[in-house]
Amino acid sequence: MKRFIALTHCTGRHLEDALKAFNKWKAHRKAVVSNPLPMTPSRSATPEADLLEPLSDSSDEVSSILVNEDSGDDDSGDYDSGDDDSEDDEPGDDDSEEDDSEEEDSEEEDSGDDDSGDDGPVFDSYVTEKMKNLKFDTSGQTIQAETDNSCSDEAEAQSEKLEMLGVAHYPVKGMGYDAKKIYNTIRKPLHPNSMSGGIVYILEHTEISGLFKIGYTGRSAYKRLKQPGNCYHVKTRPIHETEGGKFTGAHQAERVAHAILDHKRIRFYECPHCVGYHKEWFLVSRKEACSAVKLAEQWLKMPAYALHQQEGEYKLTPNGDTAFQLMFPFSIPKMRALIGKAGKSDNDSDSGPNATSAATARKKGANVSSAAKRKIPRIFVNGGETIMPSVEFNLRERSPVRGVGDKKAGFQIKIEEVCERRESRSRATTPEGNFIIVSEQTTIRRRRVSVSNHEQNDGAFDLKDKRKRGTAAAKG
């Protein structure tokens, strides 16, 4: 309701007055709930005869009197229905409304029985006998109302505590994992900035039970809390930091954990500290929060991503892609089992007799023939490897070409050869369904020729080489 008021009133003029009126109504409502009106009117099992007015001869008039009596007793029910429109988390009000409706149905049935009676005159004794047969379980209704009020007070107290962090936008109750969000978060190629190193941490609110904040930092959780301008340091304490210190991909691990717990994310608008918006809070248990964060850390440490030099992006490794294809329908135990299976297969391949050759093949690019011979199902590309083109220079010189009759005539030729090698890698799939890395090398050769002109004489030149092995001559 407070969020609705904030959205429908302008901030500068009417919002403050509307919030004051809302708080006044809220205080009045609490006072009414603490002193509830009687659920049913006090009726005597044997009413005195002087309290009953003479009735007419028509049974329809008796029914109308009973209906009017019931409608007059439903003033408290109307108030409860107004509460239900303002707040949905009031189970006590819903139960009281159901009880009132049952009473109305029973009394209407009684009035129907009156209509089926004789058409003769109806006396006070007839109404008295009918009222003797009515049963009102007022004690049970009172106990139920007290129980519902206690639940309402607890929910109201929780709501007031959450208001300290801003205007809360609660998650939808009963929702499961958002498979689409998890799929897109894991599958999407990553910019190198998303794979920055650091740690993932969890903060627990000290006053609001079941409220946790999940984030990442390049330092530590305690240093993050001491950072100026941090809104999360108020009434929070760290309960988890990545074991083993910093690791590559901490930012992506945070995003994966957020996607897993997105169905329990609570968003806060109009933060009292920064007047901003925060989306890293979750209404979960401590066990569930720690499980999601540790699972995301294991996923990045597997490793699940490798850098592709040509695109300049991080993509799923063959091992990560295999686990990803089997991950849905999603569940935390299933993802944990897939990560453990992938890590076990890596350890088995590295501990075999061909471990040295396998490592060498990965370093050199793992060509098709070697991979097919060893039948390695998955080959990794080292994301940190940088392939630089190699350049070779070969310089050749020609001595000046001189004329036969004039030693000053002639020209000089200088040839420079440049050889450049480039290497590119790509992933391919064999007919057996195995993944291999194909390495392609391209050699580019260029020649540069420079000529120095001299005077010519009669078209006859002497070709002389400065090297010691001799002199070559030509006549034309």
C-alpha cells in the first residue's frame, strides 16, 4: 500500500500528506486489532419476551427481520473486508469473513424453513423456540481471531523492519527457479571485464531474519563494508567469503548465484541512505544462500569458460558446455553433480600414462590426428595463451651494375624478404561426437625491392658482387 501511494502521488506536493494520512490510518488499525470487536452479537439462549416485538401474520416479515438483524451485526465484518483490500497478508481477517458468511448461510436456511411453515399467525413463542435451537461457537471464533491477530502482528513487524531499507518489492510466493534467466546468464558469451578476479561474499542482516546480501569484491568483505558510501554496512555481518582467496571470474560467479536465487530476490527502492535502488538482497535461508554461492564458485573454478582470441570473448569450454546441456530442468543438486563429474573426468585424463602427451597436445593446439589417435573426448584451450605472429627478415644485396667503359655508371638493387606466420584455432566435432581443437597456420611472405639508379653507358653493364667468393660479369 505504501508503494502504491508513492507511485500515485507527486513527490513535491502531495506525497508527504498522503503518507501522514496512511500512517494515521495504520496506527488506528493497530489499535482496533488490539481491541477487536466481538465476533458475534451477544444473544441470550432464552431471550425475555419483552425484548421481542410482536410479529405480523406473514412469515416473510419474520425472514426480513432476521435478515435485517444479521446485516446489523455485520458492521465489524465490513471493517474486516476493508482491511483485506489494503493488505493481503492478513489470514485472520480472511478466516473471520468465512465464519461470518457461514453464519449468514445458516440463518438464511433457517428463514427458509420459516417460509415452509403454516400460513397461520406467528407468535413470540415460535421465535423463542427457534432461537433456542441456534448454536453459536463464540469461544472457538475468539481463539481463532486471537491466533490470526498474532500472525498479523508478526508479519506487520517484519514489514516495518524491511521498510528501514526502503520501499520493498517482494518476490512472488510459490515461484520456482527462473530457468530462462539461469540459461541466459550461463550461456551468454562474456566480456573480459565480467571475468575479473576477486571473491564472492554473503552478508546477513542482524535484525531481519532470513535476509542476505550477495556480492563480489576485489578485496575482502570487511574492506568492502568499510568502503565509503556503502549502504550495506548498516546492521550486517559477513558469513561467507570465497575459500582460497581471489579467483578468476568472481564477477560472473556473483551473477550466476543471483540468477539461481532470482525467484527469492527482494528489491528495495528509495534507499534511505543513497535514495537509490538495490537488488542484491534475498529472502532465503542461510543454507540456501551459501549453497548457491559455493555452487557458482565451483562452476567458475572448473573452469567453465575459456578466452577465444579471435572474438575476444569468454565462452563455455567443451567440458562446461557438456554440463550445461544436461543442467535443465535446473536444480542445485543436479548442477553440483555435473560439476563433480566434470572434475573427475579431468583428473582421470591427467593422471593416465599419456598425461604428458595430452598436456603437450593442448599446448600446441591439439591437432586432429593426435586427438583421434588417443580418443580424447574433450580438449581444453588455454585461455591465457597469446599467439603472436613471428617475423623473419632476410636481406639480400646486389653490388652496383657498372658499364664496361665507365666505372661510375650503373645502379644498385636491394631486396628485402619478410616472412610472417599466423596461427588460428577452432573447435570441431568428429563423427564419433568427440570435441577436438583444429590448429591452422598461415605463412605470408612479402618482398620489398629498392633500386638506386646510376648512369648507363652503351647498354653494357658489369654485375659485381661485394662478397669474397668472386665477381660475375655480363655483356649485352
